[in-house]
Amino acid sequence: MTTVIFWDIDGTLLTTARAGIHAWEAAVEAQTGKPSDLSHFQTAGLTDVDIARKLAVGQGLDPAAAPELLGTYEIRLAGCLSRRAGTVLPNVRPILERLRGRPDVHSALLTGNTRAGAAAKLRHYDLAEFFEGGAFADGAEDRTTIARTALAQARSILGHVAADRVYVIGDTPHDVSCGKAIGARVIAVATGGYTLDQLRATEPWWLLPSLPEPDVFLSRLGLSPSLESV
């Protein structure tokens, strides 16, 4: 039976140290003709589409300008990632290495990034090879819609997917709620903008300060420790 693991990106797989803010500032300046300081603008848990809408309203622009803001952000993002000392988060790469190539595991993205934004971040941090597609913010109204799309995609590839073999890994209450909306077991990690206590209140299936060593992770998900034993 295949285990399906849906991964959030920011605060879960990696941190850009908010390098994306520089791309959003460039997008706002392109629309308004004036430099902007978004250093205090909070993005945790928001989709890229949400951010573009909030910025359009907050900067006094026509709400219809949001798609253009988002498009400029996507174009500028890759060039901005090196401006901050971001990193892949602890134990992410070792876990992904252990999951790669296993016939009993399907790892995919479930993210509030747009497809282009996700691709830029995964390329920059050399993580793109570990994921079999996923669902993104493009055209989605909220994270629950993204989660339902991700699950539907997995089922189209794998056929039957048992509810108790679906996991969502994220770092915000939004990730927990969208995971629960599709009946998934949610793993919440306090490696983003929310504390353990804040995440505990959302009652995830497994709550962690950060992702554990690969053997602990595999064991908790009921997976054999090596590809050879699958």
C-alpha cells in the first residue's frame, strides 16, 4: 500500500529567510513607481495569491492589479533568493533521500506557492528532484482547495489511496486545517512562524519542534527503514 506524503515548502522544507519579500517589493515598485518597505509584512500561512491581493489593497492599488503583482514577483523571485542566507531545514534532505525511489511512497507538494514560485525555491535549494508533482496556489481560492487538488492528483496516479496512509507536513495552522479537510494525518513542525504551543492548539496527528532523524520519521509513519526491505 502506497504512503502519500504532501509537503509544504516555506518553513517546512526550507527557509528563504524571507528573501521573497525583496521580490514582492520589486513587484510593488513596478506598479506604483515608488520603493516600498515590506520587511514587517507577515506572509506566514498565506498563499502567494493571498499575498498579492493583500498587497494590492494595502498599497492603494486596484484589486485587479493583484495578478500583475504576482506575475512580477514570480519573475523576480529567483534573482532575490541569494540575497538572504536561507537554508534547507534540519533533517529534510536526509528524509527525502531515504524516501526517494521507494515504490511504497509518493512524495508531492501541497503548497501556497504558485507553481513558478515553488519551482524557483526548489531549484535554488536543490530539492526539486524529490517530488512527484503537487498542487499549488495557481487558480485556488484557499489551502483546502489546494489540498483537495493534491489528493485528487495522487489518486489519479496511484488509484485507491487509503485515508490512513495520507500525510500532510506543514508548519502553520493553515497546513493543519487543510490536511484535516482531506482526512490526512497532519505532521506539524515548529520550524516556521508558529510556536509549538500555537500548533498544539490545532491538534495535529504528530507535533514536532523540527523533523526528526530519518529512522524516527520512517518508523512513526509505519515505513520500513530501507528500500531493500520494501
